Amino acid sequence: MKAYELREMTLPEIQHRQRELEEEYFNLRMQSGISRISNPNKLTEIKREIARINTILREYELGIRKSPSDEQNSPALEQN
């Protein structure tokens, strides 16, 4: 999932996605420790997506980015 797709999601959706990915990452790590996994690159992909989510959550914390619902409610800037 791309960063712009994550930014379009609401905060609870992002947090839910993060939990899902962390569970999937844990399961793949356990699987790789026990036996070979069919796609070892999947671990890297999941880890990167978790990092993307953490970055977006940090942007919300710092006030750099507003949630999509806040942006829709604020009036658009008019250009002359």
C-alpha cells in the first residue's frame, strides 16, 4: 500500500491496518524460524509498510498532517 493511500484512510483504519501487519509479520517470522517461507521478500515488504504507517501516525502526532475528515471540513483556500 502506498503512502498516499494510507493518508486517505482515517486514523482508526490506519491503526487497525498496523495491528494486522504486525500480526502478519510476527507469524511470518515464526514461520521462517521453523521452516522456509515461500516468499522471504514478504517480510521486508511488511516491515516497510509498518514503517510507512508509523511515519504517518507520527505526522498526526506532531500536527504535520491532519486527518482526512478534518481536511474536508476546513474551507478551501481561494486563489486570486
